[in-house]
Amino acid sequence: MSITVPIAGDERRRMYLLTTLTFVTGMVDGVGFVGLDHVFGGTATGNILILGMALGGGADLPIVGPLAALVTFSLGAMVAGMLLRGHPGRDWVGTITAILVVNAVVLAGLAGLLAITQERFVSTVQVTVSSVTALVMGAQAVIARRMAVAEMNTIVITLSLVAWVGESLVRPGTGIWNRRIVVVLVLFLGALVGVALMRVHIGVPMALAAALVMTIAVIGHRTLKTGPGAHVRRWIS
């Protein structure tokens, strides 16, 4: 009997692509929180907290934006899950490429919308942009979960931080610099870069996010898509 085993290079590529997706999440979350009325486009946890605080009487906290983002994030995740349910496992399939290409086009469209508005936002524009961003990021979260790499939790960053502090720092031989802390730092850098680029224009980080997602789609499709030569085959008795 034979089993198909991903080659070592595939795992490295997965790690790099997941790291880039995490950077994109940091960027869109920074843009959403600072520029789109405190709404997280890529982190559902943040919207749940803001919504709870707003409903509890927190001053100047939005309700509609976080609620809409939660709904669309869930919808994006559900649609991606339905599209990928016929392709179990961790293999890169054409459907993943298609989802990411569509996401990149949508993010580019949002960047264009932000450029047209010239930062003269009304609430409907803010809610529309943040909600559509969350839709895209919900789909990407499903892809990130499917592509999961050992010791690199890109969905719940808190787990990566806890694992680094509670295990890597206290267990001999585990090392301080590893994937766990890398993913935390990359999310931080994404938010930093996203907000910094807003000084040029709020559409700039969205355009960069679109370009990065499209790059991930192309690289993943060319190097990880299931096909001849993509895997090695190991024979077992």
C-alpha cells in the first residue's frame, strides 16, 4: 500500500504563505480599527469584545459595524468551507486558488472605493468596507486552518503566545525563537505597517493586502497544488 507524503519543501512554503496571510490579517485589522470605526476585519474575537462592551454601555463604541462584520466573517467562512468540503486534507487545490484570487480582487476593489471617497467617509461606507473585508477574511481563515503548520497557530494568536511563554520559555531545549513567536510578531508588524501606510491614504494598505493575497494564490497554485511531482510516494506494508 502507498501513502502520499508532502515533501519537506512544501511545509516551508506553507509556513511562508501562512506567515504572509497573518501579516495581511494584521494590516486589515489595523485599518479597520483605526480607520473604519473600530471594526476588526480579520479577527472575530475583537468584534465580539467590542460588541459586548458597546451593548454594555461603553461610550463611543459601535454596534452595527462589529455585528455586521461578525455576520459576514461567518458567511465567508461558511462559503469557503462548503466549497472545500469535497477536498479533505491539507492539499492545495484549485478551489483554494480561486477563493484567494477572488479575495484579492475584492480587496483591490475596496482599495479603489476608499480612494474614490477620499477619506470622506459616511457610516454606510465604513460598514460596507469593513463588512466586505470581514467576508474575505472569513474565507481566508478557513484556508489558513486547512493549511495549518505544526507549532504555528495563525487563527488564534493567543494560543501561539501562550505556547511560547508557557512552553518555549520554560522548557529546556525548546528555544526562544520559533514559529510560535514569529506568528505573533508578524501580526504585530502587519498592524504597524497597515496603520503607518494610512498616513499616505487609507486605501494603500488595502491595495497592498490585495497584492499579497494575489501573490499567495499564484505561489501556492504553482508550488503546492496537487499534481505530478508535488508529493513523494512512500510504500508501506
